[in-house]
Amino acid sequence: MLKGKTALVTGSTSGIGLGIAKALAAQGANIVLNGFGDVDGPKAEVAALGVQVAYHGADMSKPAEIEAMMRYAAEQFGRVDILVNNAGIQHVARIENFPPERWDAIIAINLSSAFHATRLALPAMQAAGWGRIINVASVHGLVASAEKAAYVAAKHGVVGLTKVTALENATSGITCNAICPGWVLTPLVQKQVDARAAALGVSNDEAKNRLLGEKEPSLQFTTPEELGALAVFFCSPAANNVRGVAWNMDGGWVAQ
Ligand code: NAD
């Protein structure tokens, strides 16, 4: 379905971003990966799906590096048809204890990077008359949790940016939508499980059960594969007129 298209997925060396990159690659899209840590493993996983894969290590907190990444993607594949703004980090603390530099980093990586990548991707999409922008927000783009001030503020911002991007391009073939996962067992969440296990003196499995039990009625983690399938749907012709939605995949978290 996506043969001949190019997808750039930020923060795709791990977790949800890698899951979405692989789902788009399975539909034939060439992939530009981004993110830190091991690169060869994720590159090989995507290449095994029979598409071309490139990588740029831009730090998404730095607009000049985002500009370099977008130039690189255009040089490699002509243009970016599908942009997935996924890179994100977390920090958990009450507001009065929240380190200001962590606030700045979360706003830069989780929110401002999506603005920069979007503003740089749109002109080529507009010239082509087709594009898909998918913002990985969170249930925390729709509701709040204590001790996540920067994350909740950034993700609510991402949902707002999604709506504006969708509206400004509403008469074109460019759509923009947000995905709002509940708990997904990636390294980002494993850190929170580990912290909870240590604080309560319980096993890792017990900490996972308590984490799910507090917020997610299904008591199941959403998977990167399920989120990848939703991204593929947003890229499909059936989603041509799905514009500006924030679609939660959260085991009932936001239904409560
Ligand atoms: P993860 O830690 O597994 O992956 C994060 C990715 O972002 C990695 O590839 C990492 O290298 C990259 N990254 C981090 N800082 C970066 C930077 N400055 N520049 C470039 N890349 C950077 O986390 P994840 O759980 O897969 O999270 C992906 C997205 O999904 C995030 O936006 C997160 O907020 C969102 N999300 C996660 C969950 C969850 O439960 N895991 C739930 C809702 C939303």
C-alpha cells in the first residue's frame, strides 16, 4: 500500500517508534530512522522487510539538527511523504521539585520537535498534494496524572498542534492525526515500573500489575505492533478524511 513512499519516524531506534517504522515498512514504505542507542539492530529489522532504510541521529531537542535530518531525508529519498513525530522522554516529580532543565528538555523533545519537523516537512507534501503526519501523543494529551507536569503539558500541546496542522491542510491530501497510547511496555515505561518496584519493595511483575491496575481497565499493555497498525490505517485511503483526531488506544483509560 505504501510502496514508493518515504516515512521518517523520529525516536525509532526503540519502542513505539520502531514498531511504527516496521509496520510502515511492511506496507512497502522506505524508512528514515532516528534516535539514540543501538542503530544497527533496528536498521537490520527494518531492512529485513525488504525496503530501503536510512538513519539520521539528530537530537530532537535541537532545531538545527532537525533541519539537517529533514535535508538528509530529502537527499536520500526525494521527500518525506509520511512524518511520524514520536521521539519522547519522561520525568516524574511534583511541580515544586521538578528540575527546570527537565521541563525544558521535555517541552523541546516531546512538543517543539514536532513543530519543527512538521514545518519542514509540509512544503514538499503540499507540492506533492499528499502527506501523512502522525503525532504520537499519549493519553496524557487528553487527561492528566500527578507528577508529570512537563509531559502532560507537552502532550496536550501535541494534540493542539495536531488539530491546527489538520485544519491548515484540510482541503488537501495531507492529513494530521494523533495517536494516544495508554501504557506500552517500552524502556520509557520500564523505568517507571522499576522505580515503583523499588519504592514499594515488590517484584517487577507486581509493580506492572499495580501500574496497570491504577489506570488501565483492560489490565493489558498496548503493544507497538497495535500502534503500528493504527499508523498504517491513518496512511490508508480509508483515512483520507480522518483529520485532526486524537485516537486513544489505551485499554479504556480515558473512558473512565
Ligand atoms: P522509548 O524510550 O522506547 O523510545 C524513545 C525513542 O526516542 C528512542 O528511540 C530514543 O532514542 C528517542 N529519543 C529520546 N530522546 C531523543 C532526542 N533528544 N532526539 C532523538 N531521539 C530521541 O519510548 P517509547 O515508550 O517508545 O516512547 C515513544 C513515544 O511514545 C514518546 O513520545 C512517548 O511519550 C509516547 N508514549 C509512550 C507510552 C508508553 O507507555 N510507553 C504511552 C504513551 C505515549
